[in-house]
Amino acid sequence: VVVVGYGTQKKVNLTGAVGIASGERLDNRAISSAAEGLQGVIPNLNVTVRNGDPSVKPTINVRGFNSINGGSPLILVDGVPMDINTINPEDIKSVSVLKDASAGAVYGARAAFGVILIETKKAQAGKIRVSVGNQVSMSTSIFNSEPETDPYQFVLAQNIAVSRNSVTPLWDADYVAGTKAYSENPATARQWANFGGTLRFYGNNNYLKDLLSDNSPTIQHELSVSGGSDKAKLYASLGYLNKDGYLRVGNDAYKRYNVLMKGEFKANNWLSLDEKIVLNSQYSDKAHDYSTDVSVNNITRANPMQPIRFPDLEFYLTPGDRDRFSPYIGQYFTGLNALPYLEKGGRTTFSTIDLWLTQGITLSPLKGLKIRGEFSINSYTRIYQDMQSKVEQLNVNITGPMVTLGYSADDWIETGNTNNKYAVLNAYAEYEASGLGNHSLSIMGGVNQENGYYRLVSAKNRGLISPTLNDIGATIGSQTATGNQSEVALLGMFYRINYDFKKRYLLELNGRYDGSSRFPKASRYGFFPSFSAGWRFSEEKFMQGTQSGIDNIK
């Protein structure tokens, strides 16, 4: 049985393009999100993890990009839109990916880039079952291009490269000689020299080693309880994730908390009720992004001779001047150097609380007829703070002003609060006809109503009193405040008709009359029909001799 739009179907009767994965594919894997766990699991579902920042969501698309603006699939968890990256992978029972128009037409315009349907685990009748899981894993960063650590080879390679369009080498004869001496004998060769009032470094700065750690730990804990009788059964789970980034200085920190509670109650033979509570919470703390030039993602641009820290030398310009420059020893140089910003710069933090409450009802008044209704309400809160502080760094030219602020000439703190409300109503009926002989017929129809309210308030103040006070009130500069709010409403009426003859010839009709408040009244609604047909020729007489090895070809 496969989860499809507003219901289930037998896999052998599917005619649309649907990819399927069970929750077992995600169990006991060292993944920080469900999206990571689906990478490489379902054909044509493309999941890209962009970098090692644990708070950055992987990008997802179905069957590649088919728009100049990209396009992401509609993701529904138990019938409501939810962020796949915030749910606990251990709570997933199954994943269905609707890849084509015939499979996703019941979701209308929002299915243009595919649909991902996630079903979470349910309670099972019987004795109380308790499951406890703990996992500690380590991951390491991977570079597609390994940075050159030999300064002499680096200088030669760049000079050869620029010689094709310039007569002036990028690195002069002094750099070539200095790096060559260090490369041949790093133990005795000089690493620093004063060249016209500018400090030059000829050695290997070990920038990669100082910036990135060898591995990043991930800690996960899960607890689930399930059980009950045929009349009443419950399922509850708790999840915790703690994942660090890959930095040695100013490392990223990410935490996720998950709560899922489900109850199913059968009142009689034709009426049953179900309730669900979902609570997903996140917390992220990472270094403020000052500039792409000093981003960890540009680490390969830093050359091995780039000065990182002010050196401890006998003298700098002339003998006897060490006392003049000694206060700068150990401080960071400016340039393509992320370390001063990571160690002394500001932080970007956010915390979210995503709460879903769902009440469902199922009626079976007649044989073959099932009526399903569910109402969900969501409250989402996000508190965000970003702080940029001034970071003092040093110039390599020590004859003029020594201290510079690099990319941090302006200091400020910004805070924002997002408060969203969302409501989803799904009501549909499905009838499966019986007593038709070689014919099978099922009809489904229903309505979907969604309403959302979004509100954002933010403030930004400049002039920090101290870089150690990360409070928006601890400022003395200009102050600005912004905010916005919006509402959206969606209404859709949908249907699906399935017919087959002798389990061989299959036909499916889907459609949705979809409306959105985002469009003008004159063009607010659209009709999105589809059909698909299939032929199970494995059921034909001429294939009977192959059924021992081939059970289904469609």
C-alpha cells in the first residue's frame, strides 16, 4: 500500500510516477535531518547538502530544475505543510514522492514541482512497547580541491598562470627566493622579513588546520512509547539532536527538539477519532557572516604565505624596536583571514517553536464508503538576532597606521520576531464499489481549505557600547524599526477516479479546482486535470510462463 494524495493505493494499481521509501531507510543512520536521509534513496529526488553549517537546510527538487527560478516541491507531513528538516527522522513511517502531473494533480498549482508526502508512525495495539535509541557519530569535512601548503610551489604555479597574459609576475623575486629557501629547509630558513616596511611571510601558515577541526560530532537521543487496545491506542516519541560545525574557532552549534504524540480511539464500528500533537523546536548559534571574502567556504582562496598573526621577532624595522611592536604580537592580520571575525566578531542566533494540533474523524457509514475529516492549527514563533561588532586587525605595512577594522567598520545589532498562524482543513470521502465482476472502481472527492497569517517585527540599532553586550538596548547609535504582516487563503476541491479491468488495464483521472488569495479575483481560480493509463501485461496469458521470476510488469 502506497500513500498518495488524500488516501492510499495498492502499488500494483499505480499509474502515476510515485517514488516510495519506508522509514526503515532512515533508521539508525548518522543524519541530522530527514532530507539528508533521503539523499540517494528515491530516484529523481535530488537532495543537496550545501555546506557544513548544521542550520542550513538541504535543497530539494524533483526531477531536476525545470524553471529559471528553481522550484521546490510541496512537502506535506500527515497532510499538512511542514518543514522536513525540523521533524525527527525516527518518527517517519513512509515517504512518497509524486513526480508527475498525473500523480500530483490533486494538489493543484502547488504540485508544479512535485509533491513529497511523509507519513509518521502510528500507535499499534498490544502490549506497551518502549524504544530507546542513542547515537554518537563523527563527520569530517571534504574538499573538492586540496589547498596547496608548499609556499614555493604555490608561488611558481601562480606566476606561470599569470605569465600567459602579463609580463609582470604576481610574486616578485624576493618572494620566490624566500619561499624556495623555506621549502627546502623549513627548520632553519627565515619565515619573516621586512620588505620596504611591509612584513612578508615565506612559510606555511597552516590556515586550514587552524580554522577547521578534524571532525564534527553529532549526538542523537530518541525515546518512543506505543501500545493500547483495539479501542484506544497511543504513540508518543521524544527526540533530541545536538550537532556542531567544523570550526576550531567560533564554532557553529545547532540543537533540535521533537515531540510527537498520537491517539486513536474507536467509538464504534463506524466512528473513530484521532488526535495528534507535534512540537518541533530549533536553536542555532553561529558566527556572523561579515563578507564572502572571509567566509569559511572560501578557505581554498587563502594562500599558504598569507600572514595570520603578528609574529614575535627580535626587531621589525630597525634593531631595538621590539618594545614598540610587542603589544601587537599574536594579534590577527587583515586580509582573507576568517579567524579574527570568528573569534572576536558577532554571532547570529535564532530559536524556533513550531506547534501543530490536529483533530481527525473517520466515518464508515456504508460498506465501501469512508469519510475522513481533519482540522489542524499551527503556531510558529521564531526569535532572531544578528550582531556585527568591530574587529580590530593589523595591516602588514607597519610603517603607517597599524590597526584596521577590515570588513567590520560598522557595528550594529538586529533582532526580529516572527509569529505565524496557520490552519488546515481537509475533508474528503472515498467510495470503493464492489460486486462489479472483472471491473474495479473507486471514487474519491473532497475539499481543502488553508488560511495563514504572518507577522514580523524587527529592530536594528547601531553603535554597540561593548562587543560583549549582545543586547539591542546596549547601543548609542541610530535606531530603526520595521515590520510587516500578511494573510493568505487557499481553497481547493479535488477528485480521483480509479478504474481497472481484470487487474490488467488501469485508468486514473485526477483533478483539482484550485483557488488562491495571492491572485486577483478575476483570475483567482484554475482547474488542473490529469489522467494516466497503465497496462499490466505481466497478467496476460502470454506472460504466464515468466511469473516465477517476474511478478509484475506495468
